[in-house]
Amino acid sequence: MAVNKPSRLTSKGLSSNTPGIVKRILSKTLKLAIGLACLVLASVGLSKLGTVHGKDLPESYFADGYPTILALLDSEVFMGFVFFVTIALIIYVLYLLWQLHEIAVHKASQMSSAHTQIVFALSLCGLFIDKTWWVLAIIIAFARWDVLSDALSEIIRKGRSTLQPKGE
């Protein structure tokens, strides 16, 4: 018993999803081109902010003449590129650290928790006052309060049942 699967080919012999694939490829190519253009423009723009002034070393200082890397390192555009990449990495690391710091707030808002505002306040206290508040915000955000309340209710219920006299 063979099951006939619908064919992905249309009457023209092409997949029906071809326009979508082509659109995605063109979109990604355009984004890559825009990103590279921004990188090059930023490198050239940052290279105009300063010049590279190094100490001129005589050719006799090197065993086989001037190394070819010196021309690249003396290039203002290359130093603009290095400056741009360094600043971009610093900003990205700061962004990741901020995301890590705000993980409790994101988790609380994702769970639609009633504790979202207190978690946010504790996160800010952890940022400016003491890291202990941040740890408390993490505990509040990631705790399963429904399970904790059930367990606490069970403990109280058992404690009350053992305190009541057996004759009643």
C-alpha cells in the first residue's frame, strides 16, 4: 500500500516555494551588502579622525628589509577599521552584560508574573547598590510560586492537624 505524497513540482517543473526562497536569498544578500558598506564607510570615516604616527625605523633594523605588514599597520583606513571593530565589540559585550543583568525581569514578564515590578526594582537595586538584590530578583523571577505555595500550605496543614487534640 503505497501512499501518494503530493508533489512539490508545479506544471512548469519548479517548486511552488521558489519565489519565497529567491526573496529570502535576495534579502540576505542585500543585508550583507548593506552591512559591509556600513563597515567600509565607518572605517573610512573613522580613519579621518586621526592619523597613525609611528616611529620611523630604518630598513637596516629588519633582517629582510621592511616587513609587508608595516604598510597595512600604517594605513589610516585599516586603523579606522580596527577602531570600528573594537568599539563595536565593546558595545556588543556591554549589551550582552545588560541582557544578563535584565534576565530576571525578562523571565518575570515572560511568565506574566505578578512580581514583575518588584523584580525590576530589585534588579535596579542590584545594579546600583549591591549584587545581593540582583540575586534575590533572580530567585523571585525563577521560583515556581505555585509549587512553593502548595508545599507551604501542606506543611501548615500537617502542623495544624498534629496540634489538635485527638478527642475532637
